[in-house]
Amino acid sequence: MTIIDNAIYVDGVRTENPGSLSETFELMRQRGGMGWIGLYRPSESEIREVADEFGIHQLVVEDALAGHQRAKLERYGDVLFMVLRPARYLDDVEEVEFGEVHVVVGPDFVVTIRHAEAPDLARVRHRLEGDPDLLTHGPEAVLYAILDEVVDEYSPVLAGLENDIDEIESQLFVEDSDATQRIYELSREVIDFQRATQPLAGMLEGLLRGSEKYAVDEELQKYLRDVLDHALRIADRATTFRTLLDNALTVESTIVARRQNEEMRRMTELSIRQNDEVKKISGWAAILFAPTLVAGVYGMNFHVMPELSWVFGYPMAIGLMIAMGFGLYWVFRKKGWL
């Protein structure tokens, strides 16, 4: 069932609990008071039924049906339409989950349409019902309470994001640690959070500017200013988080580049050492090849080889081997191969 709660309030007190939308409309016509209808992912027919009864503009109906709206404030005559993007921090996956709630405020009615679990409007309703003096201010009091709840729910999100940023800053200088992906993903979360929170200040300022025109109680204006102050602080912290993450990404890029340079230098040094070893092996192989060559020539044992019958043939072959070996050793030593 999409109707979560449905009530009529007179002088700040809940007097009726209609079981259907048609009953709500009938009781409001008979007894007056303020109607507050809470819907959760309503059908098109339910939204249009409410819109036809309260004279809500067609554009509001289209936005409510489409969902996935940005945070905004719009006026259509004496009807106020506000889209809010509540948020909650999910510790297990370290992500921010965003909701969406549409609030339609008229002279004697409030319609709330939730497209996600957050915010907990039942808590808002119970709070207001426990404070009849505040609820006597009518639909504007309900709007204030919803705004206050949404803004208050941003605080745990900020705490979660701040904790993640602290962990990233600690991870930056850990050896063999790559925080680039985590920084990027957290930056996306912060950007989405900024999109949800930054419009709030302008929306609240717009409400306050229209306070005199729409006869908003002075005490209620004070409450709205308090919410505005909180919204501004939240927006400032979100901006600070984004700056910190940008700096962290720059530092991480520098560290990664430094590690890559060190790895390249290490590989270059290894390559140089390998080249030196190859030179040494090649040099000794050439030196050993010289006597092998001489021995191979005289080992063929051909009959017509003058040195075979010569008395000094053997000493000459040995001397030649030694001379060639020392000659090659001297050459390679001079070139730095040995």
C-alpha cells in the first residue's frame, strides 16, 4: 500500500485518521484543518487523484511521476513544491546512499512522496505531534520539520566520509599501497553529496525571502534560519572534503610516479649489471676460445703439416695459446669488460 500515513490536524492536534484519499478530501471539506498525506512510491492514479483534489500543477505531477529529480524549490501560485535528496552512510560498503522525497505544500495540506527509504518521515510526524504548538503553524511547520530531519541525517554521512578520508591519508605513505581507485570512488561520493546538499542553502534563502508574502510565523523563520546555518556548514565541509581528496589524488599520483621512477632505475641498474656480466662471460669465452682454436688446428693430424715434425712445434703451440690468451685478456681488460 502506498499510503503510509494519512491524517487531519486541527490546531496542532491529530483529529482524524482517514482510511483512504477520498475520505481525507471529504473530511477536510467538512471539518477544515490541515491534511497531511504520506505516500511511498505511489501509482500515477494516486498522484493524479491528489493533484486534482488540491489543484496541484501538472508540472509537479510530472516531476513526482518521473522521480530522479535534482534538489530544487518551485512555486506554483500558493502551492510550494520541493525536492530533497536525503542521504545515509552505509558502513559495510563505505558508500553514500541517496534517497528522494517530494514535498508539496499548500494553504491547508502537505503531501509527501518518498521514492526511497530515507528520510524517516514517521519520526518527523511523531516529533511534530508531540509539539502541538509548532504544528499549529500549519503546513510550513511540517516543511520545516522535514528539512530539519533531512539536514540532520547529513551529519552521519559527513562523519563517515571524514573517516574514509582519514584512512586514505594514512594509506598514502604505506609502502606498496595503491589508493588511487579508492580516492576516485570517494571523490564521486563527495561530488554526489555536494549535488544533494549545495542547493539547500539557496532553497532555504528563497523560503525566508517569501516569509512575509506568505505570512510565515516569525518563530518558524528562526527555525528555518537555524536549518540554513546547518546547511551552509554541511556544504562547506563537503567542499573541504573535495579539496582534500583532490590534494590526496595529487599526492598519490606523485608517489606512484616516484615509485615507477625508482622501479625503472632499479631495472636499469639491473640491466647494466646484466650487461657487465654478459661482457665478462663473452670475454672469458673468447680467451678460452683462442687456445681451443690452436689445439683444434694441430689436432687435425694431417701428414703434411711442417710443425708436426719440428722440434719446437709443441712449445710454439703452447706459447701461441698463452700469447693469444694474454693478448685477448689485455684487450678486454682495457675496454673494461674484465
